[in-house]
Amino acid sequence: MIDNRPGAGEVIGTEAAARAAPDGNTLLFAANPFLINPHLRKVNYDPLTSFGPICQLATAPTLIVVRAASSYHSLADVLEAARAKPGTLTMASIGPGSPFHLGFEKLKRMAKADMTFIPYPGNGPSVNALLGDHVTMMFGTYANVAEHLKTGNLRAIAATTRKRFEELPDLPTVAGSGFPDYQVPAWFAAFAPAQTPHQMVSELAGWLTAAMQAAEVKQKLLIQGLYPSGLCGEQLAIALRTEFEDLGRIIRESHIKAE
């Protein structure tokens, strides 16, 4: 049974799951804000200790895109222009405080380039702003811009995934463009309340990963621009801890505040 608990950027649902009995009957399905929210607002849980990570179920490839008519054909073009004209280049995305906003701030600092982030309430408005030439570029998931890339209205200049995106194999990554530690993961994962028995968590991990590999499930995921992951248990715990610390540093350095 799915119990949607919207509100406060996933905080309400996450707090409800944290209070649930650790018997394997209540799980949390969450995305990147799970790690971002504790840095921006007071929450009644700790993402690293209030839950036991089961598995990262799927990821959504993220891209930096420009209009097809843009004079910028690569990330290097953008960064060179940003250094030459500080503060004039703009990037649209969901924000403030979204994974894309934090990824933008991380890129600014790593590249030592002064650009301006323009927050929008959703991916649709961000795409429209770019198509209307109101902003220089956009940061978002492949699913949000795929059709515009296919029709030639937009052009991708970099993938923000660690490895090249299989749907766009010729597209360079930010990591491969001189910033080897750079990635902006968009992920969806399952968690159990802390103290859930290890055997139960292992069984859940097996069931969930098997489901994500089922042909009919994979097909439905691909339609939404999602790709099965399979990062589970201690490996996921390590990745979450690293990302949590990285996000906290970016938020502090960029003085990002929750609305």
C-alpha cells in the first residue's frame, strides 16, 4: 500500500517513516531531498542514523542544455564566457535548494566561474524559460528535455553523470571535461526504519532489485527516463554518507537558505 505524505519537500513523509515500527512493514521511498533537507531546515530525523538503507532503485541522468541557436557548443565555451563576463550567464532549474541548484553551485566553485542561478518552481517552467531565450542554459533530467533534443530545439553540452549517458554516447561528461570529482546524481531509493532486522532488510533488497530488473518494470521506468540502479546495503550507506557531507559543504559555502 502506497501512503503518500506530501509536504515540506519530503520531510513530512520521511518523519512519519522514521517513527514507524522497525518490523519491515513500513518503508520509505525517497529521492535526493532526503539528504538535502536536514542541512536547510529543522527535521526530526537523521538521514544517516534514523534509517537503514535498503537499495538505490533507479537513477535519472542529468544534463546541462542550451538552445539549438546558442553560440555555446561545449561546457568549455560556457565556462570561458562566464569568466570573461562574470555574472551574466544564467542557468535555469528547480530551486532553490534542489539537487540541480547545489550541482550548479558546485560547478561554479570547481570551475571558478561566476554564473547566476535562476530558480523555477518546476522543470516545465525551466524548459520554457530556456526555449524563450530568457536564460542561457538549463540544468535538469534527460526526461525533461529529451523530446526537445530529438526535435533539435535544444542541444545538450554536458552530462552531469559520472559516466557517459548511453542514450547520448557522444555527449561529454562534466567529470571528463576537467572536473573528475563532479557528478550530480538524481536517484530514488528505499529505506527501512533504523533497527529493522538485518535479515529482513536483505530480503527486501533482494525483492526490490529483482522487481527493478523485470522486463515490464524496466520498460515503464525507461518511459519516465529512469534506469535501474542496484546499489544496496553498505555500498549505498557509504555513498549516502559521502553525498550528505558534500551537500552540506556546498550549502554552507554558498549560503543557501530554505524558502
